[in-house]
Amino acid sequence: MKVAIREGGAIPLLIELLKSGSADTRRSAASALETIAHANDENRVVIREAGGIPPLLARVEGGGRAATNSAWALRMLAHNNEDNAVATALARGRVEAIVELARRGSVTIRTQFSDMPSEFVTVVQDAGAGAKRKAAVVVATLFRDRVEFPVPYDIRTAIASYL
């Protein structure tokens, strides 16, 4: 069934629903992507390549009921997939997310939920050594040419420990 969904071209349609659907539709699309990604490495790649990570992150950062489904979908995408883990950290748009991935193998977001004032949601959890190394290389690349901006000690340490 998961292969048929991918081969039928439904993954880009689900991603489009994440961007433009109603709240219930976005939540359902995130759940569907989580299910499609579960135990299917090829679907995880297709979801990333179709641009699924940024709208899932937007749903998490936006909070509300769709945030939980989107967080679980992101965790499933990053599970045993170092490229998706790094893509999630990069899509986060903050160096701190990439450093967190390099140091701890996770990416955590502070978000607002309707029933709580604030909560931290982990969208990448227990990423492997490959993802940590790739994230360290990304951080090193970002700071390579910044002579006027000294690289903080903890970032240098994270880079050194994974290269």
C-alpha cells in the first residue's frame, strides 16, 4: 500500500495539503505522511525530495493540534535517515539546530500548544553518527569564511568531535 501511494504520486499532494488545507486536513496529511514513512526508507527520501520537511516544521512551530502529528511525521522521516535528520536541522533555519544535531543527535523546537503556554518538541531524536558528522561538516562550512565572527568554543568542540 505504501509503495502504491508513492508510485501513484500522492506524496506531493499530501505535502500540498500541509501547506494549504484546513487545520483538520493539515493534521490528517501529517498523519498520512508519518504512516507512509514508517518502515519505508524510499518513501522517507521521496517525502524529503518533494519538499515535505519545511511545511511539517511550520506546523510544529505554529503549535496547535497539528503540531503533534507533524512532529511525529518529522521524527519518522529522520529515523535511520541521516540525510533527513540534517535536512530537518537545516530547514529549521538556525545554526543552533544544526549544532544540536551535531552534538546530541537531536533537534528540539520550542512551540506553543493551545492547552500549554510552551513546550519543547523533539523532531529529530537519536540520530546516528553519520547524521552528527554531516551536521558538523555543515556547521564547519557555515563558519569557515567568517573571519570577523569567531566560532564559539562549544561549536568548535562539536565540529572537532565528529570530524
